[in-house]
Amino acid sequence: MRWTHTFIPTMKENPADAEIPSHRLMLRAGLIRQLMAGAYTYLPLGLRALKKAEAIIREEMDASGAVEILMPALQPLELFERTGRREAFGNVLIHFTVKRGDRVIPLALGPTHEEVVTDLVARHVSSYRQLPLTLYQIQTKFRNEERPRFGVLRTSEFIMKDAYSFGANLQQLNEAYDRMYDAYCRIFARCGLSFVPVEAESGPIGGEASHEFMVPAANGEDRIVRCPACGYAANLERAERKPPQPPPQDPERLQPLQQVPTPGASTIEQVSKLLGCTPRQMIKTLIYVADGEPVAVLIRGDHEANEAKIRRALGAEHVELADEETVRKVTGAPVGFAGPVGLKCRIIADHDVLSVTDAVTGANVADAHLTGVNRERDYRIDAVHDLRFVVAGDPCPRCGESMELVHGIEVGHVFKLGTKYSEALDATFLDEHEQRHPIIMGCYGIGVNRIIAALAETRHDEKGLIWPLSLAPYEVLLISLNVTDEQVRQTAETIYDELQKAGAEVLMDDRNVRPGVKFNDADLIGIPLRIVVGGRGLKEGVTEIRWRDEAEPRKVPLNETVPTALDELQRRRAAQAEAARTAIQNVARQVR
């Protein structure tokens, strides 16, 4: 492709509204342009990279035994009502009505396709002999993102590869899940991403067992907990830690229970400052409503409650903080003064609460707190669980070593759904004994746009992008320094033709602009291998070749330019393939 025949609108300056490197670079390098908040046009360079990512995904999905289909983005809203996800998605679900004759039809733009694919299978699969089955597609999704930001990382319209497995038993589910997990490792490694599979929450999709595939990045919106010693990794919602052993209490040394006035002080910060204690000495008493019943949750003052863990500990479908009226009914006090002493509702506590002696808690009285609060003597606990978010330095649940927190970009997610959707949408099968059962499902998603953004976020320098060969829009950038010089033009044309005939993907910069403009754009768009024709080099009978990640160019005799470039491309492809294999092996050594 010739630069003058395509559309690459590069930008010299950083866009004012671009917050992170990937957003700035994708705009400046002419990969994307914003139409409106949360919606982007992919320009030729960006689209080529996107299509390469899709091709890798298709190759690995097909190799895993999945079958490609294409489902409609337009979906009947009734399907979401049958599965209960109209409420679960809330404002995220884009839905509307259309008139068809004298009827009004409620529709939705698909945020994902569990309902549609389950309805499809319910209509056409009826016997265990038709299972297992895994279907996938690459399709546009729509979600009403209230705060679109970070370029294509958080948008209202995006491209996703979503796959769905259907099995007759747990063994078939587990086998499909493992195949998808392994396929994801191959996909992300081949795309040149440095990724970490982490244990995860399932969220509104449903199900329990799941893994996210994260790309560590300073500007990632997600936080990952990982153990450098053993490889344990989980997202912040799911991460666990080794519970501490509470020290024995000496009843003779415990402080007496006392009520102290704390007018106007209801937060941890306010109370600790007023009473001269640290947040570690305090116990937060949070009143939740779990499936309609109030329950008190005790958390050490310097920690944050994890509602996903609380939900699992209680075995509840729905958990939310109690409203002010419920808090008053349970504690007898306004919000901010709850404490465990004298509470009549069920009480569960985080492990770290057991280590707090002579604690400060709310007094269940307005503008008052208690000091010298001790478990067993002053209050009871019905159950102890891991109920808080992990913090840096917590011990690993597997090996006990100190864990770290890093930011990451989620590029993929795999779930074991079970029968949530098959039961709601009557997707059943007859077993060999003619007994009917709900089909057991799994769900597997990849954010295709996010692969490109994650590469831009993690593979760049101060000059621009640095593409891996596997996803680079072009493999070679051929720069003709002076296109008005017939010798330069003819030499560049010859090299261009020979490289293309040999199968190399070449972009030739044939613009009539200054060399500095060409070199700056070359660094910005980040094409891996650069060949420069013209200037003093042509007089010497040489060209200059440089990889984007190298500091200096090398001079190559003119007649050796094409074979040298082809040889270097082959070597780099082999090196990146070997790096991908190594990355996959490293992931395989982690315990899932």
C-alpha cells in the first residue's frame, strides 16, 4: 500500500481530551477517530490491526473445536426479562420500542448474547447425542456506558468475540472451559500481550467459577492481586488471603467497656482523630440486607468490606447496604454509630476482627462510641469469613508469601455458567434414559478492541507505538526520502515490488514531504521494520534498515536489501513465536 493511496491522518500534538497513552497514540497515529462519546471509527491502520487480532482469534477458536456463527445485535427485550437481566443490567442495557403495524415491539441492542444463543440451542438441541457443542461469534456489542473514557477501553459500542459451550454434564463443561482457557492463552500470547490469568467474579453474567485475562498496565482500571512467589493471581473482588491466627485473649488484661461521647463524629477518620486511636483499633459495623434479612458485618477499621465475599459467605442472591430506616430499626441509632454490642441480628466478622482487642466501636446510640470492646465478653459472632478486600502485603492463600497489587486491563473473561440461562429459557436435553435435564453452559469473551488498546498502552515509547509483527498494520515501512528524484523513486519502487511479491506486507511512504515529517510519522505509527531509500545512502549504494525497537539503523548494500529484510522478518517472526510459546508455558505452570 502507498501512503498517498490510503488514509493515515497523523497528529503532531496530543489531543486535549486523551487521558492515557493508548488513547493519545491511537488518535495521533491515525488508528481511530471519535464520532461521539463512546463510539469510534477505525481508520485503515487501526482496522488492519483489528482484523489481524480477529484472524488469530478465529484460528485458535477453530482449532479448539468451536464453531463460528453470527447472531443478530438486535434482540427481543423479552429474553432479558425471562432471565432477569433487564434489571441486572439496569441503565447499561440499551433498549427501546419500535412500531410494526399496530404493534409496539420492545427491543434491545445486545450487550452480550447468552439469551440469544441459549434460545437458539433450546430450539435445535434436544438429545445428549448432540452435546457437547461450543458456538462462537465476533460481533458488535452495545452497552450504555455512562462514563466513556480511555479511548476504546471503555465505550458504548465495541467488538467482542463471545463463545458459549453447551454440555450434558460437569465433565463436558470442565473440558470446554479448559479448552477455552488454553485457547485464550495462545491468542493473547500470539498477539504479543504480556498477560496474567486471574481468578475473578462473574458479575451480572452469572455463575461462580471464572477467570479474567489481564494485561498489567499502569493506567488499567482493574486491580490485580498476585503473588510473585507462587503465581497466584486474582482480581481485587475475588482475591483471598491466608487468614491470620488470632492471639489468645487474657481476660485479666482487658480494658473495661465504656461509652464515650463522640458528637458529630461518625466516620473512622473522625472518631479515630477524636479519641486518639488508630483505625486498626476500631471495628466497623456495617448493616446489610441479604435476601431481605438484616445482617451485621464486622470489618477492622482500616479495611474495606468486599460485598462479593459477603454475598458468598451468606449464600445470598442479593446483598446491599441497609437504608437509614433499616439501620435505625436494627441498631436504634442513626447511620455511623452501629456497633456489635447488644445487636439482635445475625453477626458475621472478617478474620482480622478476631485479632482486635479493646476495640472502639459504635455504641448503637447517637453521638456515642464504645471503648474496650472485646469479643466473647461483650458481643458474639455467628460466623467468621474472609470479608474484606486484599491489600498489598497480605499473605498469599496458597504459599503464605507477601502479595502485591498492580493495575491491569481486562482483555478476556471465561465463566462456568451452569444452568442459569438454560433453565430460564428451557434449553434442555434428554439423556440416555430419556430423562430431561437443563443443558450446562459456559461463556467465554474477548474484547477485540481492547487487545489493540492494551498493546498501545504497554508497547510504546516517547515517540510512538511499537507493534509486534503479529498485529502490526504492516510489517515493513519503506520510506522514499525524495520522491521527486527519479533514481530514488525507481529504487524504492523496485524494492516495494520485490517485497510484495515475496509476501511481505509493505507500506511505502511516497509522500512529497520533508524527511523529518516522514521519520516522525514512522516512529509514531510504529511499523516494525523500516527501510529508508535515498539521501547520501543511495549515493553510497546502500539503504538503511532499522527495527522500530532498535536505537540505530544499519546500512545494507542496495542489492541485498530485499533478501536482508525478508530474512530479518523471518527471524523476528520465529523469535516472537518462541516468545509466545514461552509465555504459554509460564502460564501453564500456574495452578488454576
